[in-house]
Amino acid sequence: MEIRRAIARDAGIVARLNREVQQLHADALPRLFKPPSEEIFAPAAFAELVADPDTAVFIGEVGGEPVGYLYAQVARRPDTPFTHASDVVVVHHLAVAREHRGRGYGERLIRAARALAEAEGIRRIELSVWAFNEPARGFFAGQGFTVFNERLCLEREEGQSW
């Protein structure tokens, strides 16, 4: 698999690769996630995204066919009274088309995020994974990611009181 940085005209490719993952999230949590649509990675918004020097969208291709992508961002967190300053690479999205899974392509895209961190002198990569997404949780664990924070929610149903 060849990996390259996305450019503005790749909006449609990334939107297409995102569809399965977006649908998975919309099916699991429909009150939170929208189903895939043409608004995801709209060309103008995507052009802005890839123009940001702290953003990296990597596209993995096999024989010229896009098979996956990773969207990451360098986040520079300032010192606060509670936490030390830290720079991290945040992986926002990772998707590999279903028919191409199990071939090491996701691992190669994670390597691209590691290379980005190395180039930026950053020692930490963070990502979020939803509790319902066991395959993704297993994949990320296999790449060496460990739980360091958990988010909990308390949600009331429509018509219920607190």
C-alpha cells in the first residue's frame, strides 16, 4: 500500500471511504451521529481542512485504488494551573474499506500517524473509540493503544425528568 497526503480534490475519495464508518456510528447512536451524506467532507470544507498545517489526512492506495484514510491533527495544549503543556497528535478518523480489511492497511495508516508525531517531535498519539465498536477497540489495542481516560454520560429519555 502506498500512502500519500490528501489534497483538496480528494474530498470525494475521503467521503466515500468514510461512509461505512459513519453509517456504523449512525446505526449505533442515531441520536448523536448523522448518516452519511454529501455534506461530509464537502469540497470547500475539505480544502480548508487539508490546507491547515496542523492537519494531516493520509490516503492509502493499492494499485492506485484508495482503500483507507487517516485524519489526524497536531494539538498544542497550553500549560494550565491543572495540567502541563503538551503537544499530541490526535487521530480523528481511521477507515479502511471493508473489502480491504485484515491486510495490514490500518496498521500502515497508524504508522503514518506515528511518523507525523516523530516529525513534529511529539511523543503522544491520542484517539477516541466508541464503547460499542469492539472491532476498532481490538485493532487499536493491537497497535499498542491503551485506555487513559474514559468519558461517561447520563442521558434522560424524551419525556423523562431528571
